[in-house]
Amino acid sequence: MIWTRFQKLALIAFISVEVLIFVGAVVRATGSGLGCPDWPLCYGCWTPPTKAEDIDFQKLNIEKFRAKAARLGRDPASITPETLREEFDPVATWVEYINRLTSLPVGLSVTALLIASFWQIWAGRFRVFVGALGSFALVLINAWLGARVVLSGLKPGIITLHMALAILLQCFLVYTAWRGTAQPWGLPVIGEGGKALHRIGLLLFALVVVEGVMGSQVREMTDHLAMLHAGEKRELWVKELEQTVVYLLHRSFSWIILGMAFLFHWKSGQVLGRAKWLERGILGLVCAQMVLGVVLSQVGIVRIAQILHIGLSSLLVSGLFLWLLGSHRATRATAGPDPVEPIASNPVV
């Protein structure tokens, strides 16, 4: 399939969001969320400082820092220019600042996508415009929510919502790219076998979403442990996590997803003749997540494993969503071919 310029623009937006998710995972795993404790400035500077001597602590709004400390359960009176100077961490500051910088390509690419989507209306594809408009709205909401994350002192619920909206944004972009052509991609599936395969894929998608919800709760618990046991070995956190029902469910539920992923791959081979790269990729992502889960549960909350676990989960949701779009279109087409928009043979994202 020949990609249109509009689809390429949607792909650029998708990649920029994926990069932002991975960078955000680095921020979360390294505990750098308050590396720049104020917003939109960073320690009162437009360019983040590299050493404490670059900061004029006397000009900082100490009351804001104290209010944030209170939300974190810390004595506000303990926040002074001197303590801020002692606690300054240039690595955490730059990690968080890079996270802010990676949000710029997202905003620019999604804005350009929205402008380009007006031509899709004239082409009779109003839903593509709605997808681009929804993507733009989600970027604005998440930008506002990103500021709330900092100003709330990393309140757990807000962090999880911030991540969930980023993944929802990816799904909007996948749809926009997929539908932004006269010939959207569809899987070559026919008959009852194709419908059964679509139902298996839909169930796998639902299970992954449920697992993601539980995973977000586990991540909130690890964030809390990072605050309680700062400086201690991360390997010891698992013992505390095993005392919670959510963690045990999250760990056990993954085996159901693994079994469903193998069923999905096997059924794809039956219906499609052989599993294509997208089906193989979905199974590969599930297996990779299982390996990372074993590392996190048996070795400890290793930072790199935590980062990959978060980032790959967004790719898995996006891949499954694209597959569902193609299979749904194909199963609809079995009732009668679409004379205006025939099914293409290759995926676009």
C-alpha cells in the first residue's frame, strides 16, 4: 500500500507520542518526577540549572514548594532555601526537563495533523477529522494534566490518568492513520472462522486493558515504596507488593493473557494461512511483557525492566487496536464488497 502524506503525518505523531511514553517511563522509574518542582519554569529558570549555584533560591516562591511538600506528607516548615539547595539533583532535573521537551513534537505534529484533516472532510472522510480533532483535544488535556502532576506533588491517581490518556491518544492516532486513505487496510479473513478470530482478538484486547488497569495500580504502589524506602534495595519491594491482592491478581492474570495470545496466534494461522507480522508482533510483545514481569517479580523492581514494561504495554494496546480495525472491516466486507473503498492488503501503522 502506498502511504499518503496524511498517513505519514499521523505516523509521525504516533511515534512522537510513543517516544514521550518511554521518556515518561524513565522519569517514573528513576523518581525524577519532581526534578523540576515548579512549572512551567524549572527552579525559576527557563533553562534547567546544572548545579545549585545556578539557582537564586531567594527568588523562588517557597510557599508553593511548602504546599507541595504538605501534599507529599512532609512538614512544610522543613522546606527552606537551604534544604532545597541540599536536595537539588541535576540528573533528576534534566531527566524531567527532557520529558517536557519531548512533549513539543507531540503538540506540533498533532496540530499539523488537525490542520491537514480538514482536507479529509472534503474527501468524504469526516470520521478522520473527528479522530484528528480528538487527538488534538487529548494533547491539550494531557498538557494541562502534566502541569497538575507536578503541582500536585506526583499524586498517584493523576499520574495514572496522565498515562492512560497518552495510550488513548495513541489509539486515536492509529485510527486516524488507518482510516485516512481511500483504501483502508483490512485482514483477508472470511466466513465464520474470520468472525471467531475477530472475537478472540477482541477478548485479548479487553484482557490487556484490564491487566493495564491493574498494572497502573501496581505502579502507584511502587512509586509509594520508592518514597518510603528511598536509598534501599529495590529488590526488597516485591515482598511488600506480594502482601497486596492487586499485585497477586496482576501477576497471575498475565498467564491468562499469555494463553489467549497463543490461541490468537494459532487461530490466525488457521484463518489467514499463516500468522502475518502484526499477529507475530502481538504475540512477541505479550511474551516480552511476560519475561519482563518475571524479572520484576523474581529479581526485583529493576528500573530498565520497569521502563520497558510500561513502554511496551502501550505498543501492545496500539497493535491490537490496529488489528481490530482491520479485522472488523474485513468481517463487514464479507457481507458484500465496498465498491468505493476496497480493502487493501497491508497495514499502514
